[in-house]
Amino acid sequence: MDAADIATQREHILRLEALARNRASRPVHAAGPPPTRCEECGDPIPEARRAAVPGVRLCVTCQQEQER
């Protein structure tokens, strides 16, 4: 691993840790309409995404991170 790889890996770990802290501090949502904000990072979830993906709870960025 070179310095760039190490920095990228560290940045990824720090982001995941920040997301975990953010998620742990948020209340659990009751059943109902999907939230307008991402459960992981708090960013807005666009109306088009909420309409296209029933039950969506994450923004595109956090969904991609979760799928990795």
C-alpha cells in the first residue's frame, strides 16, 4: 500500500465511523411514510428518489456506501 491508498482507506474508515455515530444518535423511526432526510447523514432525499424507491431511507451516497 502506498501513501495514497492508506489515506483513502483512513478517510473511508473515518466516514463510516462518523456515519455510525450519527445513526446512533438518531431516534428510531416508526412505520409510516419514508423520511425526507437520509437516516445515515441527514441530507435531503429528493422527492423523485422517494417516489421511485418505495420505503427508501438512505440518500444515494449512503446507499452506495452500504452496498460496498
